[in-house]
Amino acid sequence: MGNVVFIGVAVLVVVSAFFVVTARNLVYSAVALMGTLFGVAGLYVFLYADFMAAVQIVIYVGGILVLIIFGVMLTNKIATPVLIQTSMPNRALAAVVVFLIFLGLTTLLFRTPWHEGATVAPEGTVATIGQALLTKYLIHFEVAGVLLLLALLGAAYLSRRENG
Amino acid sequence: MSSFIDTIVDFLVRLLGIPQGAAGFMLILVAVVLGVVVFLFTAVNALVAVYMERKVSAFMQDRLGPMEVGFWGFRGGKRFWGGIAQTLADTFKLLLKEDIIPDKSDRKLFILGPFILYGAVFCAFIGIPLGYGMAISDFNIGIFYVIAISSVGVIGIILSGWGSNNKWSLYGAVRSAAQIISYELPVGMSLLLVVMVVGSLQFHDIVAWQEQHRWFLFHSPFTIVAFVIFFLSGVAEANRTPFDIPEAESELVAGYMTEYSGFRWAIFFLSEYANMAVISLMTAIVFLGGWLSPVGGLLRLFGVPEGWYYLDGSLWGVFWISAKAILFIFIMMWFRWTWPRLRVDQLMYTAWKVFLPIALLNIFFVGIWELIFA
């Protein structure tokens, strides 16, 4: 049963990711991306990372995807031009690069010594994450916080009227 | 604490003597049935709430509201029972109405939009318990799950606004996106305070804490502030007046739903009232003790020993949580018919310069409060 659901989620991720890159309309790509992001959240659930799954949804679907669609919407008439690369030499080059990346990823996939993860749901993922963030990874956590604050201030500064 | 769905599956498996291998399919079956139940719940909720809204608004404006489609024979006569079947008639009208999809609209997105909006609210219902052990699925991260999944609904609004290919719809969608993203922060921050005190994201733990101590509304001055911020931001997330600028009738015709008619428009309505129910239930659970009986709490204060007159227990729990939620739905309607709409800039000002700083300070102070008094 779990397998059936897992295959369903995996197919959702792959198929919608395929639509993201092949759709000729940016908004359609964004909608397909929603399927991918939900599928990845589903994969987190299979890894017993329930908190990560919810974070995935609230940040990527509720935040970043909304921002992408927002940006596309405000850009006038972006739906009309064909967004697919049409120049032949570029396409050939892209094919080579993509093939090399695919080769690298598949060899990585088969060479990595995978070890079996936990098969029993851990007790309370949230408390563990919180404790790790405030003890072992405190500096990383603080640095990430400062970085995000800087990004926020920078965006506010750039969008002020006198700076165009 | 096993969830509702596991209990039902276990019961059915034992009752019908199903082999262990088929239990998974039983789970799917039960999930589908419960999904239909949630759908019916939202539909009935919308039916009742629309009628309630019309009557509440009418009495607030010294009118009578709907009073022709219904039964007149009961006590109170035409004035109270006259319009009782009005929303039922409206539903039939909406279902039979011609489904218009504008020629120049983006057909796929136009159709998809309302369903994403409704899907988000529907998924939120799955995590909300309606009594002790009465959540369809009792997540460890319950409160965070509900916030996360309801943040998806805005995508439906944006897609339907953009897909309509109408400037009013687009303006409505843009405003809605900005509004919902802004008000998500105060909602999260004010809930964080409760989570800090309880130390768990699970709805059952939050209510259990309130059973042992006291309701969060009366816990400390900071939780009262958090309650006010949470409820007002919730009203904003549900796009209700005074925060209904995404569908401001006087400026934008009907915002993102301008081009919709018939059944698709009904889905927007269903989502709006379901959203109100989600926010009211969340407020009731987090700040007013959910399914705990107020009678029991009062009697305990005066030292009366426990007994039947406490009016608690599973069915009474459903009654109390519904009563509290209906109270909040009524307050939302009260807001709508007494307050004027905010301007766009005032809306952003309220979210970013009033609610968010207060909510952040609140978290800081509640930490100190808990250190001293807990």
C-alpha cells in the first residue's frame, strides 16, 4: 500500500517537473511546479520528516511559488512569446551538457553506498530540530538569520523610489 | 493518541474480518468516505452561514432579510422562519445557472483556479479536531500543517484572477496575494507564542495544556494581545470585510471572481465560508480551550467537585467547540456589517507596522513572563 502511494508521489514529481521545463507558457510552468513541490513534500513524509514537509509547503508553495506567479503576472504579455530555445547550435550544446549532467548524476546514484534509514517513525521531529538548531548548529542558524535580514534590507533599499 | 481514521479502519478490519493485506485498501476507502464527509460539512456550513449572514446583516441594518422561501407556520412566523430555505433555493439556482467561460480567458487556469482555492481549505479541515480524538488525521505538527496548507489557497486566487483576462480580476488577484502573504506573518507569530508555552504543535496537546492550566485567552496579558492579532489577521486571510479589498465591490466589481458564474462561483463562496470556519475553529481550539466545557472551568474555580454538571465529554465537546466557532463566525459577520473597508495602504500598514512588531515584542515578553511565573 505504502508502495502504491510512493509510486504515485514519485510519478507526480517527475511528470510535473517534465511539464515545468516543456511548457511554453511561464504561468503553466509555475502551476506544474506546484505539483513538483507538493510531490517533494510527500517524499519528505515518506522519510518521516513531517516538519520538513510542512516547511516545504509553506516556504516553496506558499511563498516562493506565489512570488514567481506574482512576478510573471505583473510582466505584461509574457504569455505570448515562445519561451523555448530555438537556435540549433545552442540546442546541440545544451543536449551535450544535459547528457553529461545526467551521466554524472546516474553514476553518483549507483556508486553511493546508500544505508538504510530509520524504518520506525522517530518521536517528535520538531523538538529534535529545535534543539539541534539552538545548540549544535547555533552559529549556522544565526548566520542564516543575519543573511536573510540583509537580503530583506537590501530589497527594501533597492525598491525605494529615489533609487529607481 | 490515535486519529479518527485509524480508529475507524481498525474497527472495520476487526468487524468484517478483513485480512491484513487488504487493510491498506480499506484505509483508502475510509479516506474517500471521510473526504466526502468533509465536503458535505463545508457545503452545509456554507448553506447555514450564508443564511446566517443575510439574517445577521438584515437585523443589524433594521431590515428583515430573506423571508419568502420557507415555512411560516412556526412561532416567530415569517420574520424568523420565512427565509429558512432561501440558501437552498440559491444553491439550486447556482447549480442550474449557465457556466460562462469568457472567450479570451485562459481556459485551463480559469477552470483550475477555484479548485486549488477550495482544495487548500479542504485539506486544512483534515488536521482540525472537532473534539477529543475527533480529527480525521491527528498530525504531530497539526497547527503548522493547517497554516502551511492554507497558504496554498492564494495560488488559486492568483490563477483565477490572471486566467480571467480581466483587469478587475487581475487587480483583485494582485491585492489578494499581497494581503495574504503579509497577514500570514502575524498569524504565525501569534500562534508561535502559544506553541512556546505548550511546547507542542499538536492540537490535542494544546487543548490538554489548557485543561490542566487555563484557557490561553486568560493566561497572560500577552496571550490576549496574541488572540486579537491572530483573529484580526485571520479575518484578513479569509478576505472578509474590513479586509476585503481583493473583491472590493465598489472599486473592482468583484475582484478575482468577476468573470465567474454558476457552479464555479459557488466554489468561491464555499471556500470563503469554509475558510471562516477554519479560522474560527483554530481560534476556538488555540485560545478558548477547544472542546473544553466553560461550565466545568467555572465550577472548578469555585471548588465544585467533578460530576455530570461539568457538561464535558466527547459529545458535549463537539457542542462546545461548535458553539465557540459559531460565536467567532458571528463576530466576523458583525465586523463586516459595522466596519468600512480599509484602503490598500492602510491594510499594508496594519500588517507590517502594527501587527508584526507587536507580535514580535509579544514573543519576547511572553518568554520573560513564562520564565518568571511558570
